[in-house]
Amino acid sequence: MAGVRFEGVGKRFGSVEAVRELSLEIADGEFMVLVGPSGSGKTTALRMLAGLEAISSGSIFIGDRVVNQVAPRERDIAMVFQDYALYPQMTVFDNLAFGLRRRKVPGADIQRRVAEAARVLDLEALLQRRPGQLSGGQAQRVALGRALVREPQVFLMDEPLSNLDAKLRTQTRGEIRRLQQEVDTTTVYVTHDQVEAMTMGDRIAVMNEGRLEQVGTPEELYERPANRFVAGFIGSPAMSFFTGAEVGLNLPNVVGVRPEHVRPWREGLIGPLKGRIAFVEALGRETFVGVDVGEARLVVFEEGRAERDVGDEIEFGLVESGLRYFDADSGAAL
Amino acid sequence: MTSRAEQTLGYVILGVFSLIALLPIVGILFTALQDPDGVAAFGSLNGLHFENFKTAWEDGNFGSYLKSSIIVSVSVVFFATLFSILAGYAFGLMRFRGSTVLFYLFLLGLMVPTEAIIVPLYYDLRDLNLTNTYWALILPQIATSVAFGTYWMRTYFRTVPRSLVEAARLDGASTWFTLWRVLLPLARPAVLTMTVLLFMWTWNEFLLALVMVSDESLRTAPLGLSFFQGRNTSELSLMAAASVIVALPVVILYIFLQRHFIRGMLAGAVKG
Amino acid sequence: MAVAAPLEAASREGSPGERPPGEPRLVGYLYLLPAFVVFAGFVLYPLYRAAYISLWDWDGLTAGTWAGFDNYAEVFTDEDLRAAFVHALILLLFYAVLPLLIGLALAGVMARARVRGLAFFRAVLFLPQVVAMVVVALMWKMIYQPTDGALNRFLGWFGIEGRSWLGDFNLALPSVGLVGTYVYFGLAMVLLTAGVQKIPTSLYDAARVDGAGPFREFLAVTLPGLRGEIAVALTLTTIYALRNFDLVYITTSGGPGNATSVPAFQVFSRAFESGQVGSAAAVGITLTVIIFIISLGINRIAERST
């Protein structure tokens, strides 16, 4: 078992800086999620950790060892690929055993480890099938199994759920988390989906345009976003931003507020504010109402199914404890 | 409905042209089976006289010609396939300096006709005392085949998901092991298509054999046939039988593997 | 770990170059080596040598004399050579244009008709390409035979007088060309029918809604939709036409006179029969350049009109 450390790691592709000065420490046994929009450098960071991309500057540690010049096979890592990358002509058993055989693990050991992984992942009935005969979910479990049997120091996962349908994705999310806690292996998990990040990560690293924007627990990111980007990226529907001048309130800087802190008007809130309804998203248990106030658009949260029509006026207020302030120029939280 | 008429017209056109394609071939088959002592005429059938093949085989020395053709074709196809897989793997899945320039060189080779290099090949190989040997037929044809094969295999390896190669690398497989155990089992159709095309081209090659070889024992089947017809212009049925012998190996292969032949030729496969 | 320390220090600054570790630097060249050695030795070097020889006046035996570009000038001035290239151009009609027209006619008819059993037709139509060209040539020599060849007998049924197809100065070249048509029309037909079936039927529906007749439809939908396939068919058949040696050598040996002499045949006869080795090399190089330009040109045109 080992932790992972990025120390000022950078990656250039020609003139493009894919990753800039990334410093990040991942504790032994921790589940770390790298999240960000496409092109944010999260996958590149993972691939550098895997040894599939060269490191342009800085160092990467696995445990106490600098691995910059270490070949992937020597890093004692296992990776789950977005498209699973199962060997099509080999049976599930051979897929699971491939890495162990390459490492000259004794035959009896291979049998034991594959059987164990197959049991945990419910693959026992599929061991003699080929990848072409598996459903998406089964193939995904084989890909997980291939990483599991290796018993590596670090698991690397590159958007492993993005090829599953929505229902299976939710289910597998929990399964991966459970497995990881069982084996207690350090895991670096890349996704563009903030819901995945929030539900799976011990900690989350938010990346944008090659930069690390913030690292923290899901709660920290949600409650205390370091800047406007993180604030806007984490949480759905997203946080709304406005200035006091835009809505006619005496509030400094740029204000950010999440929908649950914007409520129909009652005493004790900041306001009242008046605006015109731009959209209504009635989800049954709750309703999100988009409201245009001057130049700004805020999202109002209402319990239950609210009877609202687009174009109507609505009166609402803000929960003071829910307001976050950001510097107008840098976007940094204040 | 016009579509119905069009469909019928389509069948008619296809049928007529298929007939045109087939008639001369059937004609030569019939001629080969004619009574060797009768008055031979191309395309007519007067019984099944298989002895023509025997006569051609023995008197025409086609046993020896076929042996040469097999030696040359098998050597060329084996080495060209092996080298093409290796080179295509490098071009398709590896990054190294100068790979683009080197690849364009191979592409250039694809367009060079044998006619352009036959002159120096002959005179330079003659100086090396290699003319009139199998080497003179095998080595240049490996070279021209490799130009096509490398291009073909590179195209194939480009379609392999990169992640498969990366997974193998993480699993600890060497590049050599990855090629033979992970990638090649998937590449079987692409390799088979390449192999049948190379075999066809090599078997049917004429100019190189004509220039390089003067010993009768080294003549390949097409070359032997051209000499045979020089000697036996009057014996039509014998010549037809000899022609069938020369064409048959490739045609039989075509009957069994036609999908691979057609796929390759439709992909625009040409060899220098 | 004391031993590892200096190594670690050295590797702190990232990898030199942009190469992932464990992807050895030279292994790519190693995989390339066997193919490249044999390719360089037996294609690239001879090509260079051909270019070199083409600058000399050489009979293949005695010492040559420097000729500069005279051999290339000869390609345009020498009557035999000019004729050979003109013949090649005429053969293009038979090898490339005629098969293309046949293919287009079929494609136009099949634009909206689904035909079953195409696999069978395809297999038959490709057969002539698989048979050794030497055999095809012999076959047609028998068919064209003036006294009792199949063609003259066939024409005799209709009371048409037979000809000496390969012996007549005016008929020999088209007769050889038609053999080329025979070999390659299947390629054009199969390529174009495969292509036309890929054109979305909605385009034809749209054309018909706009009131287009069958001919307009062909011009507006089928032809543009087949651009890629036409380019491939033309490139291939053109290359085959220019490389045509076996057929001419077997059927006519360039005769009668030089009525069917083509560049590929000129290379052979000059280099190995009449001792004009330099000139032969120049013709070979010229042929390569022409093939190069035509392949490039046809594909450029196909791409530009996309």
C-alpha cells in the first residue's frame, strides 16, 4: 500500500499546457476523484501517473519512490479504462489472469486470485466467455476484476462508468466504493461527472484548464468553494452568481447562492426581490424556478410541485447564511 | 413502378457482364478438354480429354515450373507478411522520430512500377552473380510486397483501440508479446487478406521472371507458359491445358477466400 | 535506498523528451528494420540507380557516355517512344474510361433498386482479375485468332467477315485495349454499385419531390455521391493501364510494326533487346512520374469537390 504525490507536475503537448504545476497528495487508502470539464487535464494527470504519458516537469511519487522514469509495468498500479480495453480473443478468465501471468505469478496463486475476484464481482458464471459475449455491465465488471486481481498499490480509473446506462451507473458507483473500502487500496478516479465525484470521493480534486482549482472533501467543496469555478461546477442545479447592483441589494463583490438558499418570500430572508420567471423545472419532490432579476438569473427552490408559469412575477428572498462572496476580478472566494 | 423495371434492368446488366467475364474462362476450360487429335477450336467441347493436362505437365515441364512458382511465392509471401506486420506495427502504434518521412518513403514505393526498377535490378544483380537464381525473383518481390504490406498493416493497426495496447503495457507485456499475443489474434482477417493478395501478385508475376531467369529449371509458371506457347502454337488444346494449370492455384484459392480477395482489391490494393 | 538516490535525483526534472517511460526509444526502428532494409535495397536503391542510369547513354556492356537529359528529351522526340506514350493514352480509354462508363451505367440503374445475390455476381465479375495476365493474354489470343478464333466464328454466324484482330495495324491496339476492359470492368462495376448503395435514399426522395427525372437524378445525386468510388476506380485502372506489359508482350510483342508498343514494353525491349539501357531507364522513370502525378491528381480532384 502506498500514497501518491504529485509535485509541481506539468505536461505540455507542443504549445498546449495540458497540466500546469499540479501538486496533490493522495493518502494511503484514500479514494481521490479528479473531476473537471473535458480538457481540464484530469485524464492527462492520470495517464502520467500510469506512465502512459511522459512528465514534462515536476515529479510523481508512488509511496516514497519517484516514478518519473519508471515503466508502467514496474509501478505496481492497475488501471480501468473508459472502454474497458478487454482482450477480445481471450476468455474472461484469461483476461483476468493475463497480468498475473506476465508477472510470473505461480499458477495456483493465479487460480486463487481470479476465483476470488470472480466471486466478489459475480463473474463466476462468465469465466469462459469472451468479451464479445458480455453485456456492458458485465464487461465493466471484468475490467474492474482485471485491476483487482493484480492487488496493486494504486487503482487508476479513467471514467469507468461513462459507457453504462444511467441506472447501472448509479448501482456500479456504490459497488466500486464498497470494493475499494474492502481492499483499502489507494484509488485515483477520473470523471467529468460531479455527481459521481460527490458520491464516491473521500476527497475531490477539481481541475480546470490544466490547473488544480481546489482539493477537499465533498462537503468542503460544496460548502466552501475556493473560487467561482468550483462553486459553479459542484452542485446541481448550479450556483447562481450576481452583484448587489444587478438585483438592487446592498451586497458587496460577486455573490453566489445555491438554489436551496433562494426561497419564495417570507420574513427573515434578505429581500424581497422581484423577478420574472424564465423557466420552471418541476421534479415532483421539488421545483426549481429560474427567475430573471435585472441582468442576473437566480434559481428559486420550492418544496413539492409548485404551480408556476413562465412569464409570471415571483417574489423571493435569500438565506443569509447561504451567501458566498467572490472577488469580482480573480473569482477567488472571500 | 420504375424501381421494379430498374431492378430487372440491373439484373440484366449484371447477368450479361457476368457472362462476358465467364465465357472466355469457360472457353479455355473446354478447349483444354478437347480431343488432342481432333480439330481443336477455341471454346467448343468434344468430350472430356483429361490427358491434355498430363501431356502438358510432362512434356511441357509444368511440374518444374510450378515447383519454382511455389518456392518463390511461399518465400515472398512468408517474409513479406512477417516484415509487413512488424513494420506496420511500428508505424501504426509507436511513436518515433522520422516515422512520417519513413512512411512516405514506403508510400512512394507503392507507386513505383516494376518497369522503373527492372533495369538497374537486372544489371546490379548480374554484377552480384544473382541473376538466374531464385534470389533474383524473391528479394525484389519481398521489397515491393513489403511496401504494400506495411501500408496495409499500418492501416489495420491504426484501427486498434490505443487503450488495448496500453492495458497490455500496464499488465506488463513487452511490445513483442503485445504484438503476437494481444494484437495479432485480432488481426487475422487483415493478415489473411494481405496474404492472399501477395500470393496472387507473386504467383502471376511475369516481367521480373522474364528478365531475371534464363535457366529452364528456374522458370516460374507464367514464364514457362509463355515459352510453352512459343513452341506449341499449333496445339491449341495443349496450350489451353497448360494455361489452366498455371491459373488454377490462384483461382482455387479465390474460390475459397473470395471475400478476402475482393475486400483487398476494393480497398484499392496495388503493388509496385 | 542508497543506490537509487542518484537515479532519483536525476529523474526529478521530468523525462527528457516527451516519451513515456518504458516505451524504449529505439524499438520502433527495430521493428521497421527488416522491412526497410529489403525495401531500401530492392526498391529505393534501384530507383535511384534507374535515375542515374537514365542520364547515361549505355548499351549495358561497354562504358557509357554522359547524356544528361537527352534520354528524357527523347521521350518526346523519338517517334517510337512518343508513339508508345500515345498508345498508353489510348489504352487508358479501354482500361479506365470504358469500365468506368459500364460501372456508372449499372450504378445509375441500381441507384434505388436493391439487388439480391450481389455477392455471387461480384465473385464472377472479379474472376478475370485473379487469373494470371499471361493466361488472360493467351486466352484472348485464341479468341482473336484470325483463322478459327472464337470471335471470327461468332461473327460468321451473322455473316460478318472475320478480321485479323491482332495483326491489323488499325485494329490491334483497340483489340488489346478490349482485353484490358475485360479484365477491369468488374472492378468498376462492383466499386460503383457498392458505392451507390451507400447513398441515402432520402436524397433520391428529395430529388424526386423536387421534380427531377431519372437523368437529372443521376447527375444531381448519383454522380456526386460516387465521387470517392470513381476516384478509386480511375486511379486503379489507370495504374494498371500504364503498367501493362504482360498482355502486350504475349499477344502482339508490340506489333504489328509498333502499333501496340507501350512504354512498359519499350522499357523491356530497349533494356534487354536493343541495348539502349539509359533510354529504357528514362522511360521507366517517366512512367513512374506519370503514375505519381495521375494518382495524386485524381485524388486531389476527388477531395476538392467534396
